Amino acid sequence: MKTLIATACVLLVAAIANAQCYNKTPAYTMAHWAQVKFAALEGMYVQWDVTKPGQYDSAPLVAPGRQSFGMGYGYALKFTRLPGRYGVELFGTFEVLPPDWRSLAYLAHNAITVEITQEEIDQALAGKLVSKVIYLPKGSVAGPPAAGRETVLAILRLGNRFPRTRE
């Protein structure tokens, strides 16, 4: 009887493993969204592509504001109405990394907070690439240690480059 139960358990585990191996869609793409809070620079507008690349045709999000972005994807962003910089447009990318169990546990109850400072805007406008890596706060999720690695939630990159126009 014990052998029969053990064999059934092995077959069940093998069947589940095979089903997951042949699933062409990664598990994290199925309705995993991260809420992102653009916190600093009150009054700044943030837009992203909705219909096609380079259009930045979303409704403007006025900071401080929140928007949900799919995990495991990158987004082209456009920042306008920057405080103290009339007429300046700043372009960048925002990447929400694929989740692991720590980030899923954290993001079930928290937003990813993005803060852009005046100094970072100055650096981007001076021709430098500004990269902000947003980590999972230490101690925010209980569980075994991550072997010295920190969990990255998202990466924001800003520059003074204008997107290519399509002719």
C-alpha cells in the first residue's frame, strides 16, 4: 500500500512539473501587477505608451500619483511639467522586474515608490544617464535570507535623449 501511494505521489508531481514546463507563458505574467507611486516633484506629469511606441498617449498621471504596471515588462516614460523647468521634456524607461516570492509578498500590500530629485533632473539634462535601482526594503518580508542578494523591484533610467521619430 505504501508503495502504491508513493508511486501515485511521484506521478502527480511529474504531471504537474510537465504541465508547467510546457506552459509557454511564464507564471508571473498572469495578472501580476505592481502599483507604482510617483512621489516627488509635485505637479509633474508622467506619460507612457498605450497604443504604439513613441506616442506617450496615456492620460497624464499628475505626481504624486499611482499607476499599475505589469511585472516583467519595460515602459517608455515621458516626464513633463517639471517644477521650475517650463517646457522641458525628460524621457526615460521604467522596468518592473519579474517577481520572486519576496517581491510578490511585498507588492501585495505596498507600492513601488519612485522619487526623482531636482539633482537627478539636472544630471539627465547635462547629458548623463541617471539610473535608479529600487530594492525591496530590508526586513520587509519574513523568510530565509537571500544569500547576500538584495531583491530588485524596478529600475528607472533617465537621460536627455529624445525618442526617435518615425517618418
